[in-house]
Amino acid sequence: MQENAGEVARERAARGLDRLDRPGRGLSPWARRVAWSAAEAMLCDEDERGELAPPGAEVCERAVAALDLSLGQASPETRRGFTLLAACLELLPPFVIGAFSRMSRLPLGRRLAYLEALESSRSGLLAMLLVAFKVPMCIPAFEEGAELALTGLDRESTAARRRLPALRSAAGAPGAPRADAGEAPRAAPAARGDA
């Protein structure tokens, strides 16, 4: 039995089926719908008339896909725990805001009110329920495209190299030392506190 388990593990490793490499799905279709509706409410904005506007489908998809992929690479216990959290998030609106509906069936405004009520709840467990979805979905949602520009980052993605304005102007100025000239940077003058 032990030899057979070792052979199976070696065979799977040879085929590249390591647990961290497989493109797994961590959310069931039902839990994916719950996460999508939560992401839509978390990432919505107001339009010019002051009405709620849902984010683009690509933003919600990026957020939910990142959560789905990270849970797909997690342990079965973590996936089961997140399914329980999704069930709680879906079924708690009657107890939190008095709306007798599932969270995914609420209109966008009521969904946003529900998530705000969870976030400002006196019970830390309810606030952490929202944080369990908010953090792993909002970070990837703001890593690309127009959402990244909203954060003030001046690059097209978080992986792009940054060009500092001071280096650009110094590289073009005559007589300015070039960063790649092989010179060691000068040390800053020491503070004069000894005298």
C-alpha cells in the first residue's frame, strides 16, 4: 500500500500534477454566484446622476476568478470552510437588514446596504465574514486597467517597471551623471551632531 502511494505520487509529479500547479476551481457554481454578487456590490460606484452603477463584468470576473483560483489551490478544509462562509453571506440578510431574500437576489442598493451593515456590525464575526470576501477579491480587482489608475498608480499594471520623473530628466540633461555609467553612488553627507 505504501509503495503504491509513493508510485502514484511520483507519477503525478512526473506529469506535472502538483497541487500548487493544477488549475483548480475552488468555488462551486453556487458559491461563485454569491461571490460575484458580493463583488458587484463592493465594487459599484455612483454615476453622474448619483445612482449606483455596477462595475464592468471584467472587473467582477477578475475578482471572482482570483478568489476561485486561490481556493482551488487551497486544502479541501479551506474550500469547505469558504463554502460555509458563502452560505452565511447568502442567507444572513433577514437577520442583518430585515430583507427576506437571499443576498444574491437583492437589488444592488440593498446588497450594498447589507454589506455596509456587515462591515459596521458590532459583532466582529459579521465584520470578518465580509472581510473574508472583500480582501481576496478587491486586491485583484484593483490590479489592472482603469481600476489601477483610480488608486493613483501611474503604470498599466502592478508588474510594470516604474520610471521616476527625476531619473528621466537627469538622463536627458547635459552633464548629468548616468545611472548606468558604472560609478558608485555617492554617500550622503553625515549629520554634524558630534561637534
